[in-house]
Amino acid sequence: MAKYRQNRINDEMQKEMMTILRRVKDPRVADAFVSVTSVECSPDLKYAKIYYSALHGDPKELAKGLKTAAGFIRRELAHSLNLRVTPELTFLRDDSIPYGARISSILNRLNIRPEEPEEPDAQPDPTEPDNREDGKA
């Protein structure tokens, strides 16, 4: 299968996963504000890794909730995507968003300010030639 097709399927699955996760009724998933960061399907489309990030909730409970809801999510994917085989889903927590926020807060605490440019002199230097087009002073 061509790589561009696999990338299109990954993107489409990611979009569909976002809408499906809003409909999951398990409180461990519904209350956690889950966001799908990326999807990686195997070349034969039999397996898919779903990378997610959550704003609230216990990570272990959320993982259990997603594993429990995997059948419902897979069925909904099968209805929305027209694929020959619906992939088996594996959920993996993606810590890149909290990691990036942590790095950003560390950089903000460093309090590094850019160098200020030198202020231009208020008086023109008499030794400098006049660069105006009309040549009048």
C-alpha cells in the first residue's frame, strides 16, 4: 500500500476517533477530556496504535476505560470508515503535550530577555553625508 494512502487513513481515523470519543459513555473516558494526538496503522491495516492525551483524571483509570470501550470504538470506526478490515485498536498515552508545557514553563522562569537595540541618536551626526534625495538640509 502506498505511504500516502496509509497517511490519509491515519488522518481520517484520527478525526473519527475524536468524534467517537465524545460519544463514549464510560465516565472514566467522558470526564477526562481525551484528545487523540496521532494514529499509526500497520501497513496491512489490521492493527492501529492510538496515541492520546488527557487533561483530567487518573491515567490508569483512563487506560482501563479506553480498553473497555475499544469494542464500541472499533464498531463505530467500522460504520464510519469504509475499510475492508477494521483495525484492532491499541491505546497508548502520549505525554508530549504535558512535556511541552513543562519545558515552556521552565523557559518562562528563566526570565531571559532579548537584547534591546541601541537607541538612535536624537541629533544627526554632522560628519555623516546627507542621504536625502533632494539634498536639502
